[in-house]
Amino acid sequence: MDLLTTKLAYPYEYMDCPEKFLEKQLPPIVKFYISLNNEPVSKEEYKTAQEIWDKFQIRNLEEFTSV
């Protein structure tokens, strides 16, 4: 339950075309950079995103977006 109630890191700027929704793995942490805030996501936020990917057996970024 903790995984579902925590803030989820998302690679907003990386998702710039529909084809990326078909990618079968989480992008690297550097792709989670948020230029609006001028800051990268923390290692902990990225780790949580990876845990969600693994725990819920997410198959692509489209499914990850729906979490």
C-alpha cells in the first residue's frame, strides 16, 4: 500500500512521442530531470518508481503511466 500512496517520479519531458509508451523498461534516472524546477528526481524517488515497476510487473511505459 505504501507504494501506491507515495509521490511517483515520472519522466514527463522524456515522454515526447507516442512510441516511448511502448518501451519495455523504466528510462534511466537522468531522463527524470524536471527542467521546470531545475532539479533531478532523487535516487529514492527513482528507486520507488523501479519498485512499482517490478512489484506490479509493468510491461511498458504505457502501463507505468496508468499506475
